Amino acid sequence: MSWFSSVELGPPIEVFQLTKQFQEDDFPQKVNLGVGAYRTDEGKPWVLPVVRAAEKTLANDDTLNKEYLPVLGLDLFSSLSTKMLLGNDSAAVTENRAFGVQTLSGTGALRVGAEFLATYLGRTVFYYSKPTWENHRLIFLNAGFKEAKEYRYWHEEKHGLDIEGLLEDLNNAPEGAVIILHACAHNPTGCDPTQEQWGQIAKVIREKKLFPFFDSAYQGFASGDLDKDAWAVRSFVNQGFELFCAQSYAKNFGLYNERTGNLSIVLNNAAHIPAVKSQITWTVRGMYSNPPSHGARIVAHVLNSKDLFEQWRGNIQTMSSRIIEMRKRLREELETLRTPGNWNHITEQIGMFSYTGLNQSQSQHMVKKHHVYMLKSGRISMCGITPNNVKYVAASIYETLTA
Ligand code: PMP
């Protein structure tokens, strides 16, 4: 007899399964467009030079030790992170109405924030965009939310934002519902609202008394400009919203496996901060007790030095401009081949991902016939495209759509 005989096999996680299949494939021209991680022009992972430099300095600092960090993490890290998100001159910062909590990357920030909202504010309903990053639903349900709802986002025919559908769905949301919003570079569509559309979204959220929970996984990585990519969050804060924002340093610092993130919390009354902080301390205490230090020390070291900060901005530029260039090249190749359809969306979308418009069977054909690994939804990671494989990828899409 075993206690475990009743456990059934769980479904695979698509993106990890795809990477495994890619690794096992010995086709020489195979291309991995599944994984959401930066690659160089040579298709290699990249440790940011500024991160290497910071690691060397930290390794030689004998005053640092391996003692536990506080439950809410490294203060310098979380306060600099919140300032980076909101801007140094943000009223929320100067009026001490905002603070940060160091978390286990962006996922951990979402989880801590969601659990706090479910436990201490009794929130039960959350909304995520259709489609969204596949983990939002699971994180919020595991955190204690009861009802997962979608708001319309992607318009199939327009290959763009379904703003009418989005506004209608938010308009019908019950008071107090938590609305997950991608701060920039929407994953998986690469399609963000315009500033005017953000204004419309803010209006509904205010009128219907909903709670905005931003997810900022790509600040700086999307456009190359830290301020531009924080525009939506800052505009909500400037309009006086109370909000949460999950920040990840996986992409913009390349610290994927260091699990370095921050939960920024903006309130409209500084007097509420001590109580909120104390209860979040208990949320974290019961979840993982306290966070790891390595990634947070690197980020704090860089954000705290004018010189290293500039170097980091240069590294971000390198990554974002390579991706923007690859978008241009892919579109050019597709248009040169006269691939059926309109390919404007490839260059109009922003960030790491692009929704190609290929349907499920076409995406699977790309994998099976051409060894171009992409998600069933038609999402590709632009990071996997290089000057060496862009023609091959375009030709594969052409064949798939004309076969
Ligand atoms: N949110 C979104 C939209 C993402 O794309 C990601 C990364 N794939 C995350 C959050 C969190 O990632 P991490 O936990 O690695 O920071």
C-alpha cells in the first residue's frame, strides 16, 4: 500500500516541455522561439556586463555575510525598486505613501500581493486579460482567490487590442474585484493600450471601484526607456489610485534564476503603512520566511551607483534594440516573400513576445515540419530570432501559410 497511489499525472507546462523537445531535437537549423529569455545575436544566453561587475565587487566585500535578510528583504533594494517604478519625484514617494517588499521575482510579488489581498481585504474575484501570462490564474487561485474571470484583450481580426470588449468586461466587474494589468509589453500579445486607452481603463476602474494590480515584468526591457515603460503605473499613481505592482528583475537585469523581485505598494494614506507592512510580514513569514540576498544585492548595488546605473541602461538598450531590430528584419523577410496576410503587427508589438496570428495547427506545423519551436497560441519570443535564422523562420512561416 502507498499513500501516493491516488495521485494522477499532472499536465505538462507547455513552455518547459517545448524547451525539452527543442534540446532533444538534433535538426541543425532548429530554432527555439518558445522560451522567454534574452539571447544574443549568436543565440546565446547573456549575463549583463554590469551584473558581472557588481558580482565581482560584492564577492570581494568581506563585510557581507550569509545571515538571514529581514522578512521583507533588503531595505535599500526595495526602496530603490519602488522609486525606479514610480519615479523619484512621485508624490507617493515624497509623501512616504509607497513602499516595497523584496520578493521571489515577479511571480513571488504577485503571490504575496494576492495572498495579502485575499487574507486581509477579503478579496475573492480577480480578472486577467484574455489571453495573459499563463501563470496569473494559478498564482491567484493558490493565493486564496475564489473566482477567476477574464476580460477581453486581443482582437483576432484586428490583430490588436479589443478596447471595447475590455472596457465592457471591466464595467461588468463586481466592486472590489482585483484587475491584473500588464504594465508594459503585454505577454503574450506584445500589444499595449495607448495612453488614451489607459485613461479609459483608469476611468472604469475608478467608477466601478476595482483594484488595479499591475504586473511589471519588462520595465526598460520593452522600449529601452525605464520611464516610458513605467508610464501606465505612474499615470494611475498620479491620478490618486491605491495599487499594487509586481516587479521582476528577470528580464531587465537578466537575473532569471536569482528570483529577484519587488512588490510595490502604493496607498493614499501614509498612516496605514505600518499595519499593512506588519501583516505582509506575516504573509511572507508563513510562505518562505525571508528572501535570498544575491540578486537583491546586485540590483541595489547597481541602482545605488550613478555610474553603474548608466551602464545598466546601456545594457538594457543593447537588449531592447536587438529585439526591435529583429522585429524589423522578420517583417521585411515575410513581406519580401509575399507571405499571405498583413505583418504590421510584428513591428507594432512591443517587448519580448509577438502574437504572430498563426493558429494552433499552423503553430504545430512550424514545430513538426520546420523545427521552429513556438507555443500553440502562435506566440513567439523575438529573443530567439537572430540574423542567422531570421530568413529560415520567415521561410518556415511562408511555407506554413501557403502549404
Ligand atoms: N509576469 C509576466 C507577464 C511575465 O511574463 C513574467 C515572466 N515570464 C512574470 C510575471 C514573472 O516572472 P519571474 O517570476 O521570473 O520574475
